[in-house]
Amino acid sequence: QVQLVESGGGLVQPGGSLRLSCVASGRTYRSYPMGWFRQAPGKERQFVAAITGGGGSTYYADSVKGRFTISRDNAKNTGYLQMNSLKPEDTAAYYCALRPSTSDYAGGYDYWGQGTQVTVSS
């Protein structure tokens, strides 16, 4: 069983930055792609970014491309989402996920964290 725990969310002004972390339990972490998703109140869950198991390839939603960076440190069983130039529309609960259920990295995953809230407001 894999458990994921996110941290790093908070309140930030527009244009600011935050770095989210996702710590995974279990030795299988490094074997699987990892993704970040977000969900705002009243909206559907939205794909944000994904990274392959070895970290060699990354994928981003168009809305965050050039502003967010996904990375991972397999030695620490930890994934990261660096978020720069934040906008009010980035406000949401952010979730990390591990092991895509299919080949679509923007689709479903087998393991999910509990989420961390990011609020972008002046």
C-alpha cells in the first residue's frame, strides 16, 4: 500500500510562488509516474502536471505551462510542484497522485494524497 502526503500549500499574493511537496511511503514510489491535479470548489478535478518514474519526461496542462515545474527526488520518495507567477485562478486544492491507471497521465491514478489548499489572493 502506498500513502501520499502533500504539504506546502497556503495563501499567496498574485505573482507569488509556492512549492508543494508530496511524500510517498513504500519502496515502489520510484517505479511509477506521478501527477499533480487540482480542484476548485464547484469545478471538476483538473490535470496540472505529470512526471515519469525516472523523472526524464514531464507533462503540463496548457494553463500552467511556463509557470509550474514538476520534479521528483526518488532518493527521498518525494515529488514537488514549483508554482511561480501564481494567479487567482490557480486557487484550488492540489492533490498528488501515483501510478496512472492507464497510459493517459492526465487520467485516473491508483493512489491519491489528501490534498493541500492553495489560495491566491491579494
